[in-house]
Amino acid sequence: MANKKQTSKSVATKASAALRDGRSNARTKSIAGSALSQTKTNKSKKK
């Protein structure tokens, strides 16, 4: 069964800020990247 949990918009925003912050350590960036990989995307299929 697939995991259908997704990161909320507020958490995704904070994760994005953590990745852009030069002071964030590797562990923080790893967690932030993981959170962003679980966000809903707005990709549309081109035909």
C-alpha cells in the first residue's frame, strides 16, 4: 500500500527556508529535503 501522507504547505515553506539558509547544518537540510519530497506538486501533463 502506498504512503499517501503529504507535507503541509506551512511545513514545506519552513523546509524551503531551511534549505536556503546558509547556517543550516547537513542534518537539517536532509530533513527539509525529505519533507519537500513529500509535498503535493502542481505538475501538469503536456499532451
